Amino acid sequence: EAQVTQNPRYLITVTGKKLTVTCSQNMNHEYMSWYRQDPGLGLRQIYYSMNVEVTDKGDVPEGYKVSRKEKRNFPLILESPSPNQTSLYFCASSLSPFYGYTFGSGTRLTVV
Amino acid sequence: DQQVKQNSPSLSVQEGRISILNCDYTNSMFDYFLWYKKYPAEGPTFLISISSIKDKNEDGRFTVFLNKSAKHLSLHIVPSQPGDSAVYFCAASAGNDYKLSFGAGTTVTVRA
């Protein structure tokens, strides 16, 4: 089944404790992206990657890092999480801008 | 500043009637528009799209209309069904840019 898999689905952590949210896709898509969803703001892009070793900032990259060492994986790294990073995070991949994106099921992150 | 705006946070409609969701954008470079549907605890799923060279695109019960001069698009769902109850996001991109800008979403409730 074609899908984007994120882990974990839920995570509660403390301020400053480094964490990684994994994202993997099995569709051989070149493009991958991370979004965060907050009430009243919709989905905002954090980082995206056009291909292996090619990444760029989205609209809200502060406090996040990404890497794209393999085509299928695009982990999101929070080096020192803060409470304002409490959000619902989605990973997405795409074959082409004209075919839409396939999203993962989301990761609900709470930073206390 | 959000470049894609969905000014109605919610919409309630009777089953069998038409649902009309509206979306406005400010960036005149946007030339590709998409609608996504999202159920609770799931990622958004692609619903329908339209290119700026068209003013209408239809797919079954879903029709998207684009008015470029007004920088406005709308999604019509006819007839509305209980399974259509979800959050709908409008999104836009410019050229072949993979970057999507999303609206804040409209929650649709279809009443039996």
C-alpha cells in the first residue's frame, strides 16, 4: 500500500530534550515536506526536500532541522524543543506538484 | 501573513443540499490550486485541483470554480453526504513550485 508513515503518533516531552520524528514513504517520491497544523493557522510548511541531500526552509523553520540521506526517509529533528513547538505535525511526499501530496497520519507533539 | 484565506471556519448543511466552501488568495503568482479533506486523527487527503488556465474542474460530486480576477476559488459539493463531514483545506502553489500555501480550513458538518 502506497503510504507515508510517521512515528511516533503521539509524543509528550520536556523542554530542551532533543527528539526526532521519523517519516518514510514507499512511493519513490522525490519531493518530501514537513508541515505543522495549528488552530486558525492551517498547515504551515517547516522544511522541504526536492531530492536526496537537497533541503530548504519553508515558512516556519526556526527550531527545526531535517536531513535527507535516503530518498524514502525525511526525519524532523527538534534539537531543543520549546512549548511553542507543541503542535500537530504532518509529513508529506509528492511525485509532482500537479498530483497533490500524500500525507502521513500526523504526530501530535506536546512540549511541557 | 497568510496568502491563502478561508474566512468561514465552519459550515453546517443539510444532507442532500449543496455545500459551498470559499477561498481567497493574495499572491497573483499562484497558478495551481488544490482542495484537501481531513478527517480527525488522519492526514489530509487530496480531493480536487484546478490550474489557472481553467475556471472550472469537476470530479463527481465535487466541482471547483476559479475566478482569477477576484483571486477567489470555491468548492461545491452536490449533494452533500454525511461522509463529507470533515475539515477542508484550500491550498495554492506558484509555477512548478512544490511549495504549497494552505488556508486555515473550514469544518463542514452535514446534518442528516
